[in-house]
Amino acid sequence: MSKKLESTLKNMVLSLLLISAVMSAALGFVYSATKEPIEKANKAKEIQAVKEVLPPFDNDPTANVKEIDGLLFYQALKDGKPVGYAVKTFTDKGFSGRFDLMVGIRPDGSINTVVVLEQKETPGLGTKMKEPKFKNQFDGLSIGNLKGKSVKVKKDGGTIDAITAATISSRAFCDGVQKAYDLYMKNFASAVADSASVKEGGQK
């Protein structure tokens, strides 16, 4: 190898190393500069979703979030009294895979309302789960009073009218809501009921 070629290769390697170092430093700077605004935006988005699915509250539900089996639970209080839990739930059974929901559950275990957070379902079909005609069927729904304590589409013996030509998405939506309900009842329902009774009837 000639000295000229060897020198050229060394210069190329040094140049690449220098470029890599500069790019790494730039990326680190961008990450540091954008990390806090992104975290604030995500928190604001969380709080907004909680507000959309629950009655009015005066605490910060994001201050003490509990994670159980991949679901996030946000407790909402009004004057120290529980008004419900918002549950960030998900399903992997959608036509296009996973999608996320926020489910509001009242102290008595009934569903307050549900909002769709993220989904990749078929445009014009599965995406109709965001429309009131479908999702409003869950408002005030008392799953504990349903057959088998489970929410299902009518085709499966349940009470929910599935989206036309999108039964898979409809079933998946029910699955996500059911997960939220089951874990709420298992982990929080009795404690919320006890807290509510103390607030209403005085300490026992």
C-alpha cells in the first residue's frame, strides 16, 4: 500500500470518527432540549384523557399512578372523596393488532365512558369505534350485571351492537374494556367502596 493511499485512508477514518462524534453530541443536545417539553406534553395528554372519561375531580391523578398487568390506573378524587378510576387499557385483538383505550370507571364499578387513545384499525371500518354510535353504548354500562359479568357483542351473546363489517375491532374494544373492569374490581373496588362509605356515613 502506498504512503499516499495509507494517508488518505487514515484521513477518511479520522473524518468519519469526527463526524460521528459531532452527530452524537448534536443528538444528545436535541434529546436534552426536547425531553422536558415532551414529558410535559405527555402528562397534559394523560390528564386530558382522564378528564374525558371521569366526572369532575380536584386532585392530580397522574401523581400516583399504579401499573397492574400492563394497565395504568389513575385515581380521581373530589373533596377527598373517590369519583372513580381512569384506566389506560389495551387489547392485542384488533384487526390491525394493538390499540389503546382510556376507560372511566365509577366507584360502583359501572363504566362512565371510554375514549380511544391510539389505534391503527382499517380506515372507514374499525376506526368507527371512535364514533358515538358505537362507543356510547358503554356509557353507564354495569358489566357486573351482564351475563357472565362480561361485555360482548351481540353476535357473541352480549349486548353491544358491533360496527358493521368490523366485528373484530368491536370484539377487541370489548376486550380492552373488560380488562380494565376486571382489574379494577380485583384491586380497587372494595377499597373505593369502603372509602366512599366512610366519607358519607362518618368513621366507623
